[in-house]
Amino acid sequence: MEDREQSSEELNEDKIDDSEEEIEIVEEVEDLPFAKAEVVRLMKQHLDRDKMIRERVKVEMNKFLGEVLENVCAQLNEYPYTTVEYEMLKESIYPYKNIKRINQEKERILMHLEAIKADCNALSMDVKRTLKLKEVDDEGEDDDFYEIPE
């Protein structure tokens, strides 16, 4: 009897947890910057036909696009002009439009730095090997060299 009561309590708790998650999603949907249907339509336009989109993904994509818009507008606000011109917009969206090229450039620079690092290590080993100071066994001979004449 107690087992049945506990299991029904657990089910009720699970239902409460599920309903709280649904409430959170509904609250998030109300705060979205763009119409959800338009974002979903654009996502489906660029995804494979066999892909299904979870609700959470739809909401998070909408929020992400809103954050991008906020970041671009913040950059546009840094200009002292009262009118936003196309050239200003192009400069503000440059990182988003050229992310693939920027990442390729980053990889190229990192590879170049690795090559420089390898060259430095090779030179360091050469210096240690070839320019090693001769160890002097008899220290008494060098004492005359350091004496100050009177």
C-alpha cells in the first residue's frame, strides 16, 4: 500500500517537474525577439529535410539571433553619427559574415607559430650542443688571467 502511495507521489512530482519546464519554455517564448515561426521557417530552409527541430533549439536559436542583433546595434551605437549608414553596418557585421575566413586565418597563424616554435627549439638545441663552454679541469691556470696588475 505504501509503495503505491510513494509511486503515485513520485509520478505527481514528475508531472510537476514537467509542467514547470513547460512553463519555463512558455515564458521564454514570450520574451523572444523574433517571430518563432519565421525563425523555424528559415532553419528548415537550410537544414536537411529529415531533421526535426526540438522546441528548445527553436527558442535558443531565436535568442541567439537576438543577441547578434544586439551586438551589431551596440557597435553601431559607437559611431558618433545620428544616421546609420550602410558602410557602418557592413563594418559591424564583418565578423559574422567572414567567420569562416577569420577561422582559416587563425589556423594559418597558429600553424606558423608552431613552425616558429619548432625552429626556436631546434636552434636552442644547436646552441646547447655546439656552443657549449669548455669545462676547465685545472682552475689554477686561469687565476693568472684574472689578476690585476700592480
